Amino acid sequence: MRDLALLPKAHLHLHFTGSMRVSTLADLARRHGIRLPHVLLDADPLRVPAGERGWFRFQRLYDAARACVRGEDDMRRIVAEAAADDAAEGSGRLEIQVDPTSYAPFVGGLTPALEIVLDEARRASDATGVEVAVVVAASRMRHPLDARTLARLAARHAGDGPGQVVGFGLSNDERRGDTEQFGPAFEIAHRAGLARVPHGGELLGPAHVAEVLDHLHPERLGHGVRSAEDPHVLARVVEDGVALEVCPASNVSLGVYATAADVPLRALVDAGATVALGADDPLLFRSRLLDQYVAAREVHGLDDRALADLARSSVRASRASAATRARLLAAVDAWLADDPAGPTAPGTGPGAV
């Protein structure tokens, strides 16, 4: 059986605060004198019921963790450790998502907050060999004009290399905000050459996926897993070439599906969707990128060839340069070509006595 930690892959759905190690969160809380809910520090993944009460609990815990990030050193540590953790799991490309609004008060504004993340992404790329790029995300909980401000900021740092902004997203509770009102921000991002990567189709069903497709015209969709519930919507996702950033651990922790086996990963793949597995918020869900591939193998029964296809999809859906994509795709081919059993030793093959 081939080692999934050695399978080259791209990681396209990872939130900045949510990427933190539990040990790092505990250290930052001690340093800043912040008392945290014990559930943020125990070993158990978060499990909340579907619905607004469950999301409220999740968001309150996420906000408590984010409150521990109080300055440049904290921000740099998060980026550096996220890159190191991805490197250990075979990721060659990380596109980490951040809303600089939350950290701006501690570092002098939106621009310094983003530039700290970008600078550390370049350093972490050199240190780990993982190309780290950034997706700037607006929040559905704020006014659409705030999203336009962030889109313009993201556009000033657009590029496809390490430490550059590759995409523009929209996160937080899918039930909040008017999707159409965020369209102008996404148009700003699109004109700058950024990928449009809003969340949609996790907390809400396929109708929400269609709404996001209509108004925000994404190249990738954060989650989108519930498009599997409507064959017409799923067919549209496939026909439009929209990649789905599927995060099975998130789906279970947020009560969207009862178990990992209920996540319709196979249905999406069988329909021809481009699927890139992601960890979303491992701080809360206690499940990193590698765990998503292990679940695809052990829960959904995908063989190594299918797992390699998932890895290829993640690379192709990334905003990496053509050279980086070619390098990672060749490495996936090499992983699949490698015989996990190794060569047969002399005198031990079939017929040996």
C-alpha cells in the first residue's frame, strides 16, 4: 500500500486561524493571558448539530481562537507552521485563506496585515519547499463594500508564485448576506486575474450552489459538496469546470453529514467533478489534509489510482504556475508508478523453493 504522506498534492482550502496547531493556540493564549474554552484544547474534534445554533457554537470557538492572534510574530508563526505541517503530509502547494480584517488592529491596518502573511509565505516556501500562496477572503457577515475594499487590496498583490495573492473568497455563514451584492467585489478580483473562490453548498443545499454560480461565477467553490443532491446543479458544476474544495471532516463536524461515509465524495467524483480535498479548520476538526486522503481510501474505498487522480485534480485546480503544476503532476505519476511492495528478492519469488 502506497504511503499517502508521500503522495504529492495541493491544499486549496485551509483557513488561517483554523490551521493552527493546538499546542500553538495554547501557547499564544498563555502568552496573552487569554482563558480559552477547554474544548479548544482537548483531543476531540468539534461536533455540533446542523443549523444555526451549531454554527453559532463553531463561530464562537473560532473567534476565541482568533482572539489569541495578537501581532506580527503570532501571524508569522501560523503561516510557518501551516507550511511545515503541509510539507510533512506531501503537499507541494498551499493556498491559505485569510481575512486580514481580523488582525489589522494589532499591526497597523489591513495592508500591513496582508503583507505580513505574504512575506512569511515567501519565507515558509523557501524553508519547506511548499509553495505558499494566499487567498484573501471577505466575510458574509460584513457589508459588501468591505468586500470591495479587500478585493482591491488583494488585486494589488496578485500573482501565482509564493507569497502572492492567487484568489478572492467569501466565507462565514452561508445563510447570511445577499450573495448578489458581493458580485462587484468578485468582478474586481476577476479583472485582476484572481481566482474567484467563494464558499457555498455546505450549510445550504444545491439551490445555494446555483445562486453562487449565477452571481459570483467561481472558478472554485469552497465545499460545494451538496451539489450532489441535485443532478442538474451537479451537471452544471461539471460543465462549467468549477472545482470543488471538499472538506469531509468539516462536513461531519458541522453536522452536515452524520458520518464520513455519508459525505458524497464518490458521487462527486463519479459525476466528473474536479475535487480537491481540503482540511478547512484542523484546529477545530482535529483532522489535517492527510486525514482526508486516508478517509478517501479507508472509508470511501478509493484505490491508489483514484487517490492519485484526486491529487492531480488538486494540482490542476490550484493557481500555481505552469512549471509548478507540471512538476507536481510528474511527481504524482512517479508515486503511482512506484511499487509499494518493492522488488522481489532473489529466491523468494513465485516458484522458489
